[in-house]
Amino acid sequence: MDYTATQSGFRQRKLQPHMRQRNSSVDGTDDSHVFEDTSRVGPGSHGAFRNQQAGPQTGEFSGQSILSDPMSNLAMAYGSSLASQGREMVDKNLDRFIPISKLKYYFAVDTVYVGKKLGLLVFPYMHNNWEVSYQQDTPVAPRFDVNAPDLYIPAMGFITYILVAGLALGTQNRFSPELLGVQASSALVWLIMEVLAVLLSLYLVTVNTDLTTIDLVAFSGYKYVGMIVGVIAGLLFGRPAYYLSLLWCCVAIVVFMIRTLRLKLLSEAAAEGRLVRGARNQLRMYLTMSIAAAQPIFMFWLTYHLIR
């Protein structure tokens, strides 16, 4: 038994070199494949290998794009329909509070209209025809009729008035952003209060007129032109020039407001200058005169502290 064990052990020890040789031959072939030098391989083989890998992926992606195109088109159509519905809803609700379509009419001006309107506000005495022109029961755009109200001059006048007020405060070493903000807010508040007072008066007097709130804002904003003229004259030539120019502009705006509003508030006979008796017509006349007389008061109140 020992011999056999030793013999078997000897045989095993003797056979191990042969087995190692066989294994080494096999391992050698594997190592040659594993550690094969690929630096001498041409670029064509790499391109072929990449094409073989990219081929199925390209086909897969093209199939996915074909399948996803109908879904993306449906999603885009649904999104565009939602966007159009939302835009219509916003426009409808916005027109309820801010009439955008009507505001476009009041800003339909050009350079010729602005020049004529400014001349009419400063010197309204030679103007004869104060009626607004109509085309198929619709007033023409302001650029075609100098008598039509607009919002461009009041808006630009308000902004220019704030800038001129800042300039006046700066020349007196009193400028500050807070004081300029107070100046702008006070002017805006007085304008709103004036328009609300006129609307309340029209409601109490029960005047049937085609004047709208935007028309009243436009007519109330024309006084900024005279205010700017007065402040600039005061800055250039002193306080006497301020009083003279402001007095001139105050008289001009009173004449302008009376001749414009009488066609809107009074009856046809009273607007033509004929004497018409009646309590309602007298109230309308008083209301017209009150609106016109309030303009010089606001003009002086908002500018007298800017000139020293």
C-alpha cells in the first residue's frame, strides 16, 4: 500500500511536468489571443466593428422616432390649442378692465397732429370748428382730426412734467428720489380724483353724453402742457415769467375746455350758442364751467412750489 502510494505519488510527481507543459501550451495560446497586439490593425477593422455596434442601435432609434412622431405631433397640437384658449381668455378678461382696442384709438397720432394739438392748447382763440369728425357713426382717428381727444399728449405731458419737476428741484438743491416720487404720486392722485369727481357729477346731473372715462382722462391731462411751459419759463427767467406764462396757459386751457366740452355736455341748441332755459341745461352749463375752472387751480397747485 505504501509503495503504491509512493508510486502513485511518484507517478503524479512525474506526470506533473507533462501536465504543466500541456497547460502551458494551452495558456500560451490564450495569452497570445488576450495580449494580441492590435496597434498594427488598420482603421477599417475598427470602423467595421463600430458599424456593427451602431447598426442595431440606429435601427432601434429610427423605429422609436417613427413610433414617437404621432405622439409628439398630438402633444404639440394639444399644447397649441391650450395656448390659444388661454390667450383668448386673457384677452377677454383684460378687455373687461382695460379696453386695449379702445386705447389703440387714443394713441393713433402722428407728428402733424401733435404739433397742431399743442398749438391749439396754447393758443385756442383762432380755432373755429370744434366738432369731432365721424365716419359711419365712429369718430375718426386723432391723426385725422385735431379735435379728437388723445392720450399720447397727456401721457407724455405727465412724464415730462415729472422730469421738469426733478430738474427744478435739482437746481434748488432739494432733489431726492423720495421727493420726486411724492411729486409724481400726488399729480397722479389729483388726476384720478378729478376724473372721479367729474364722473360723479355727470351721474348726479344725469347727462346723456358720449364722453367716456378715457375721454375725461385725456381732457384732464392736457393741463400738463401749460404746467410744463410755466415751470420752464420760471426756471429760465424767474418767478415773474412763471406767473405770466402760467396765466396765459390757464386762460388758454379754460377756453379750450369750454369750447370742447360744451359740444359733449350741453344740448344741441345750447352748444350752438342759443339761449335755452331749463334747470337741466343750467346744471350742464355750470358743470362745464366748473370743469374748465378747475384746471387753473390744479395747474397752480402742482407747480407753485417748484419755482423759488
